Amino acid sequence: MKRRRRTTTIVPAGPRHGGDQPAATRANRGPAQRADQVPHAPGTAHTRTMDVPVLRWLDPPEGPAIALLDQTRLPAEEAIVICGDVAALEDAIRRLVVRGAPILGVAGAFGVALAAARGDDVAAAAEAIGGARPTAVNLVWGARRVLAAYQRCLEAGPEKPHHQQRIAAQAALDEARAIAAQDAAASAAMAAYGLPLLPPRGARILTHCNSGALVSAGEGTAFAVILAAHRAGRLARLWVDETRPLLQGARLTAYEARRAGMDYAVLPDAAAASLFAAGEVDIVLTGADRIAADGSVANKIGTYGLAVLARQHDVPFVVVAPVSTIDFDTPDGSAIVLEHRAAREVTFLAGQAIAPLGSAAYNPAFDVTPAAFITALVTERGVAQPVTAGNLQVLDTRPGARDSALTETSMER
Ligand code: MRU
């Protein structure tokens, strides 16, 4: 379907380097920097996204510990939270200090390595971390992968138990680092696979929630594709759903888009329908928190509504996620456990009640989009199009999974 281009009125985002940003704090030991200090030569495309690492491992004497960029405080300030034990990390994960599927996998991995480095009960730590948020499958995936590396080393070693435990703790840390490196590489591969799916130039992309460098050891999932488009001069505008109730779009995606120098505008979630109706969206790109074996995608609440709108308006709806987000043990969308969060996240805004005190709220963190609504799934191993159980199986890297999967041929690589 050919869409008419119309000019839509947007409220300017404010001066790129003006005084509209609150000063950043340098909390704890992080190399915090004001968001508006990103080097920028006027007139040039500047594509830098993050200065403060989203997650950092601290060795002794500072650690062992995990330093997290506190995403609950963005964009106002870039503050660091130090997690010195698994309980602190669990709390940070529940409060969304660190959030978004791939980085939760990395956080879960380093959390188990932390337990090992401290000599804590590593299996119990993996269990506790994996349960901190039930929908994002990467969390449990990362935690289990490091636990397995730890246990393998512990069981295999000839050393005395105490010494072997130290060697196993190092193996756990090495595995966590490998997961982070693989995530960064996956991010780059997804950007490369996703870019050709966009209109050749001047794409107006709508995205939901946050899927950039804040959720990844690399440049993210859907946002990595958007960034690639921006760098290639193929992004006309990024439409950023504010993403109620916790505003990951307005607070975090806009933060990343602004730092990257993109032309972007934030819209209330409720405005998306009229944006489609005005013919202002060429493609929708989102990430995923868990993808069932049948291709159903759990992602931030509101994603399903966008998929329905995209179908209604004949706009491609593309999901970008690493293979680690596909849960082959979950057969379909109805089997995905959806996290429900506190009523207060809906009934309060910035600490102020916006509904009568005591109001009940419906606050699922995620919804499920059936595979039939998804035009393509971009992964680091290729593009599944159409999104079918058979095409997903081609991506399955578990031992023993590949032989049967190779019968399927409709993958694009
Ligand atoms: O509740 P959040 O902020 O952790 O939800 C995150 C999302 O829904 C993202 O869209 C998702 O993790 C995919 S991006 C990697």
C-alpha cells in the first residue's frame, strides 16, 4: 500500500545542548557525564548513544560487585547502583534499575558469577535471579548458562574443593563475559540483517518501549536497526511511543535517540492510532521479552495494539530479538507467563497520585502478539519471514536441534 506523506505537527524536543536537562549526578564510582556533553559538531550526524556503561563488573578491591546505570533515574541523571550481592541485584532487577531482555540475560549471568566469587550458594542464586522477573526469558537463560559453566568446572576439577571452587568461580565469570560479548556481536548482526527490511530512504519508524544500548551489551535490538538506518541516512523520523506506565519510551528511547542526534518525536501511546491513520508510519520495529516456539511475541504492554494497528493500516511490523529470547520450551503465546506489576505504577506519576488513593489497577508489564501479526523476526542468525514455528526451529542452536531444523528453507540469511 502506498501511503501519502503528510506533515505532522510535532512539539520540538528543545535545544540539543541547552539547559533543558537537569544536571547529571556522579553517583558512586561511575564515570557519569551530562547527557548534553556528548561531543557534537553542528551540522554533522553524531551517532553516539551511551557514555556510562549500562553494566560493569567490578573486581576486588572495589568488588566483587556489579555496577549498574540506574535506568529508573534517566533521563534526569546518570547514577550508578552498586550491587555487592545477589539480593541487591535481585532488588535492582525488580525495580527496573536494569531492564530489557538481553541485558537482563547479561545481568543474570554476572549475578551468578557474583555469587560464585563470594562463595555463596550458586544454584540458589541462579534460581533467585531467574525468578526476579518472570517474562524476560533471557534472565533465566543467562543465569542458567553461567550456573552450568560453574558446575561443569566444579565437577571436572582435580583440585581440593576450596581451590576448585575458586577456579569454578573464574569459569563462571568467563562465561558471563562471553555472554556479554556474544550479546554485543548479536546486536551488530541484527542491525545488519534488519537494515535491508527498511524502505530505501527516509523511513518513518515507530517504536515502543526501549530496545537500545540500555538493554544490551551492544547497541540493542530494534534500536540497533534504527541506529543503523540513522547512520546510513535512511531514517526520516523516529516515532517514540511514551510507553505508559513507566515511560521507557519517553525517558529512555528518547534519551538514546537524542544523544544519537536522530529526528525523533515522543507521542502518547493513545496517539499511535491517529498517527497510522495519518499515513505517518512506514514500519514498526520493536524488541521482544520472550518468543514462544510458535512465534508469538511477548513484549512491553501496548505492543499487541500496535501490531493490530499495523495490520489494519498495511504497515510492516518487525520484531528484532536475539535467538536467546526464543523460548523453545514455551509452545505458544498462551503459555508465556506475563508479569503483573504494582498498581502504584499506574495510579501514581512521579510520586503524585493521579487516581483516588486505594484505586485498583490493571498493570500487566507485557502483552502477547500472535505470530500472524508479525511481518518478520530479525535475529543475529537471520530473518525469519514469515514467522512460523518451522522458521523458528531453523534458529534453534540447542544440541540436537539442528538436524530436524534444516528441512526448513524459508529463512533469509
Ligand atoms: O519492563 P521492561 O522495561 O524490562 O520491558 C522491556 C521491553 O519490553 C523491551 O521492549 C524488550 O526487553 C525488548 S528490547 C530488548
